[in-house]
Amino acid sequence: MSDSITRITASHEVMLGKPVVRGTRLTVELLLRKLSEGATPNDLLRMYPELEAADIQAALAYATAVLAREEIIGLAA
């Protein structure tokens, strides 16, 4: 995730603190949503010219790392 650390940033001053691609207002959430809706990485690069292929990979790596740390707590019935 080392490249993600430099490519994905979060600040309360940009997009209310959601993780974004550095220097943009493109959130990791937006990129993942577009990919889940069927957009390809090439589609994203065409839609958002400021985006680089490495940014898409960093967004995926970031999301993977966040989910890997997620803890599920079950509630007793």
C-alpha cells in the first residue's frame, strides 16, 4: 500500500475528509462505484483526464487495506 499512501489522501477540507486521489476531488468511493457499474480503467482515464492508471490501482489497494482492517462485531439476538 506504499504507493497508495502517496496517491490517496484525506483531509477534512477536501470532500469532507473522504479519501481522494491526491490533487483532485475524485474520491476512492466514486472510482470504486464507477468500476462496480461496469466502467473499465480506460473508461475512467478518459472520463477524468487528471487521473493516472496508478491512481486507480492505488484506490483499489486503499480500499482493500481498509476492508482488511475491518472488524465485524455480531450482536446477540
